[in-house]
Amino acid sequence: MPVTPRRATLATVAASAGVSVATVSKVLNGRSDVAPTTRSLVQSLLLQHDYVAPSPRRGDAAAAGTIEVEFDTDINAYSTEIIQGAVDAGAEVGVGVVVSIRRGAERTTGWARDLVSAGRRAVIAVTAEMTARQLAALSRANLPLVVIDPLNLPRTDVTSVGSTNFAGGLAATQHLLSFGHRRIAYLGGPATAACNQARMHGYRAAMEGAGAPVAPGYVREGHFLYNDGVELGAELLDLPEAPTAIFAGSDETALGIIEAARARGLRIPEDLSIVGFDDTQVARMGSPPLTTVRQPLREMGRVALRTALRLAAGEKIDSHHVELATELVVRGSTAPASSAGVPG
């Protein structure tokens, strides 16, 4: 088992700098009565030793702290649902939620230390790709992490919250198969994303169970974005033998596919059936309203925040991975293959 590095103290930094602990404390607190050369040396050693200020004691006024909810992409309909759930859960216990966008490369060496200094008690990372180095930095800072829909899990003990993605992919594809479609494509997210893999495996399991072959080129990888639907959806619809139905890995992607279909004179659902995933507001606002797999996104945000608080309090949790149930919601974007303009 790897040995966890001992956490640096003020005394450690002071000894390295050849100054008193009081001087290091003055630098940390921004006091002006420290010589510039000494201040520069101490600041350099604080970084070198990866010093993190101790968390406030329980019972201190600042002990409630805040929870950081981090995204590595721009805020969208999916994000707002998770944020709402986390904010609601935080309000119930008097804990604030801070939302940030931080790309992977922006999680530098001092990232975890800065979060602790800002009063964060834990981090909730949404659809983020975490490196072993970043996980180690959080561990050294004694800052708990909960990941929602992780793109990767470099360690099995990372706590995560997700949904039954395989079951959702299975249900979406079986719905299309029940309408008589056989030429069904899947347009999902990054190949390395665990949630995407599960949705795709559900799709393939349904196709195999129905004896429906997956044609070459029928599985495409994007980033769960609207533009993926427009561009990659166009590629699917331009195939010599185009699909009569497409299962999209997100609602935004599904809406992009609808736009690509309309640009080719195809009607939804008469000529092409589409199923999304998430059941965000955009699904209900679509034209036609989107048949989709509902993820309990707000509840995922609530569960992630409650779990983060339990970890911050030093409590043990029952499982490192929580999956909440998905549900197929049938609306107006799917129809029987017999009514489609292209034979099923």
C-alpha cells in the first residue's frame, strides 16, 4: 500500500526557511511586517511543501463552511438541475454552495490548498476527469470528494453518485424496438466516460436481445453536446442506409439530431424517431416534446451534497458508489416504424 505523505505544518515550513513559526503565520495572514525577501522565501516553501491550513474545528463559527460544486464544461440544462438539487440540500442544513467552472488543467498543485483556504469543506465534481495527482492533492488537504457521473475513476475508493445508465440505455432502445425499428443508432458521449459506456452497453444489449444487428457506423462518440447532434447526427442521416431511429446520450444531443433531420427535410417522429437521456427542461420544451430517459438529476445533486457533508464530518458511508433509478418518459419524438418515411 502506498504511504500517504505526512501533512506539512507551520513548523515544517519555518524550519526549512530558518525563521520562526510566528513569521510563517504572518506571511499566511498577509501581515505587512515581514521583509520582502523573507516573505518571498516563505511563500515559495509553502508551495514546495504543499502546505494546507488546518480545517476549522467543529463548533467554530466557520465550521459550517461551504461546498464547492465544480464543472469542467459550461453550465447547461443538465448542470442547472444538479446545482438546484445541491443548493436545496445545502439550504436544509445551512451550508452554502459555491459553483465554479474549472477545466482539468486548471486543477493545479495549489488547487486543493486554495479551496481549503477559502473555507470549502468538500468538493463535488460533476462529469469531471480526475487524475491521480489531483486526488492525492485533495487527500493531503483532507478535503473529501464526491463525483457525479464521473468520466473516469483512477481509484476504486472515489465516492461517486450516478444513475442506472445501463438500465436507461436498455429501456430507451427496447422502446424503439417495440415500435418496430431495427435500424437504430446510438450517438453518445466520450468513449472513456463510465456513464456513456453503460448507456451504450444497454443499447447493445437490447439490440442483441432482439436479434437486431448494429450496422457499421451506427455508434458515434461526442461530448453530450447540441453540436454533436447537429454534426454527428448529420453523418448518421447521410449514411447509405440511414437509421430510422436514434438513441442520443443526452437531451441536448437529441435536439441537435432533430435539427440535422429538419435540415434534410425529415419529420420527427414520422420519418425519424429519437430518444434522449436526462429529461431536462429542454426535453419538455422541444418540438415535438422529447421522449427521453429521466435521470433524477436534482436528487443526484442532493445525495452528492449530503454524502460530501458526511465525509467531511468523518462519517463512514455504506457504499462508494450510489446509483439512482432511471425512468423512460414517452412523449412525442418516437413513433412506430411502420409510419416512418423510410422502411424499418
